[in-house]
Amino acid sequence: MEQMEAKFNRKFKYPWVLLNEAEFTADFKRRVRVLTDAPVSFGLIPSDHWFQPDWIDENRAREGRDRLVRQNIIYGGDYRNMCRFNSGFFYRHELLQPYKWYWRVEPDVRYFCDVDRDPFLFMEDNNKLYGFTISMPEWEPTIPTLWSSVKEFLAQNPQYLHPDNSMDFLSDNAGDTFNLCHFWSNFEIADMDFWRSEAYTKFFDFLEEKGGFYYERWGDAPIHSIAVSLFASKNQIHFFKDIGYRHSPFQHCPQGKDWRAGHCSCDPNDNFDFAQNSCLRHFMRLD
């Protein structure tokens, strides 16, 4: 938060909304408020938006967790409540109802560059819906049945597939299989009205009924990425090449004139954009 204020928000004074499944302490609120002159709101996440639903078969869910732990998948035994909340509930929170746009800010991330232009106005002025900095493949063992569920949804709801979609970002064979590419959602600048739309609401409800958030470990990153790639125009997705960002162990460092203009502190050679496991090439080939 201190970095975000120094690099961006001290100039724009956008409000902060902090959400947690438990009440924030008075000491935490006091420490946060000294970091910004912008308004700050602290919200409690409703328990049914965060915790595992009663209808989930816990024995089956435990087997799924244990399977990923045995495969040494990072966060194999947890992570599920957060993925489900970020997939289908954060934009419904009462504190976010007045807002259309959001910038998702995670703990333990770094911002390297001054952000002098307003990314929200850029998105609005250019008819964008979703902005990212890093893209990569998902861990396949965490989503073994996700793509078959997506294809089932599309077969039942073909009207939601945008004619100018980004299927070629998600699939190398016109949608037969998922290439696992997704936008890393710990950084997102996006339009919450897209998540609130009929298409996404029905999509999330369909996936929720499958139970894959708990029986497997469906992440909000592939779900957001699949939805925006299929239900929006490819021209509505934006790569923020000028925003330097790190969520360990990966980072995007702006290149050339963007690095100089942003007074960036990152090493331009330490950049995930075209690393072996980056999916940016898949995004850049969209036309």
C-alpha cells in the first residue's frame, strides 16, 4: 500500500477498500490510515461468500486437497476459499457496489515505476474491460475438469461467446483443449460490471455447481481469463506494459522508453514477458 501511494495514488487519491473474512483490528486500521490521504473502507466478507458451502462433499474435497499435496503443488492444501471469493463474490460486496473499476492489490507485491497517467481513465476512454501485466500457464493438476466444464457451458449458452473473442489465447486448437494460459490475477485493473453481467453471472453459477473450487482447485485467474477471453472482444483486454510489477518469483519490468518514462527501479533484463513459461506470445498473436 505504501508503494502504491508513492508510485500512483498520492497523485490521484482513489479510495481504498480492504476486505477480510475476520474483523480488522483497531490497530490495523490505525496503521493503514496513516499511509494515505485517500478514503479507506474496511469490510467484513460474508461467511457464505468465503467459507466452503455446506453442500460440498467434504470427504471428496479432502481427497482433492490430499492429492495435490502428494503432487507437491504449491498451496495444494489450501487457497480455495480465496479463489472462489475472487471468482464470484468480491464485486458483490456492499462496499464495492458504488464502484465500476478496481485495481486489485495483493500483499507482498512490488511496484517499480511511477504511474503518472490514470489507468482507469485509459481503460474507460479506450473501451477496455480487463488489464494485466503477467500471463502464464496454470498448474494442470489443479483444473483437470475445468475446460470440459467451460465447453459444456458454451454448448448450452452459445449466445455468450463474443464473435471477436480471444479463444486463440486460451487454445492452440480452436477450443478443443485448453493450453493453460491465463492472466495472473494478483494484478488486475478491470471493470466490475463485466463480472456483474448476465454472461459472467451464469458462467460462475454454472462452475459453482460443479464444485471444482473445492474438489479440485479452480483458481480465479484461469476463470477470469477464460471469461474475459470468451465473452468480451479481444480488443477489450489490455497489457499494461508500462506498469512495473512483481509477485515473487515473477515480474514484469517495462522496456525501453517505458522504463525511462516511469523512472523504474527494476532491472529490464529481469522480465518475464517472453520467458519460456510466459503466455504473452499467445496474447500478442491475437489480431
